[in-house]
Amino acid sequence: MSTITIIIQNAPYKEDNKAWHALRFAGAALTEDMTVRVHLLDEGVKVGIRGQQVPEGKVNLEELLSELIECGLEARACGMSVDDYGLTENDLITGIEKSSMKALASWVKSSDHVIAF
């Protein structure tokens, strides 16, 4: 089984939809029986916040990420980024672990593929 690490650096609901595309790809990879890991970095930690204000016409990324976690996706948020945005672990969606760059490096080392959005 292949393992993929997806790094999301973009905030949710931006016009480029990178966070949305990253989660769509994560879902597709799960359906292909891949081990999927998502690391939220920089503004990407906002993808993992509870109680997101979803703009009209956009997909609720909080709900999507929660569903993917229920389907086996592993998710972590960069601790420094969490702290930089004044968040705590309680602000994060259930199943997202506050983590470190060392942990991300370990994921990258053990992954077959790494993609950044």
C-alpha cells in the first residue's frame, strides 16, 4: 500500500481553492486504498478549525476534513502555526493532532509521495 503525505499551506475558501483541491485529492487517494496523511502548515491550519464560516456557494471544509478523518485520514497541524494564529488544540477538529516539523519530516521520510498545496 502506498503512503502519501499532503501538506496544505493555504487558508480555506481562498479563490484558488487549493485547500479544497488538496482535500478532494486526499479523498480520492483514500478510495484508491492509499494511506493518506495531511499536515496543516502556515495558513493551512485554518482548514482544521472548528466552526468555520463557510462562504456562500463553497463546500464546508470542516465537514469534509472530519469525514476524511473518519475514513482513516491522519491529520496533524503545525504547532508553531497553531500558536501563531492564537489557536489551541481545542480549536481544532477532533482527530487533528498538534504536531511539529520533526514529525512532518518523519512522515515525509516514510511516504511514497509528498504533495504540497
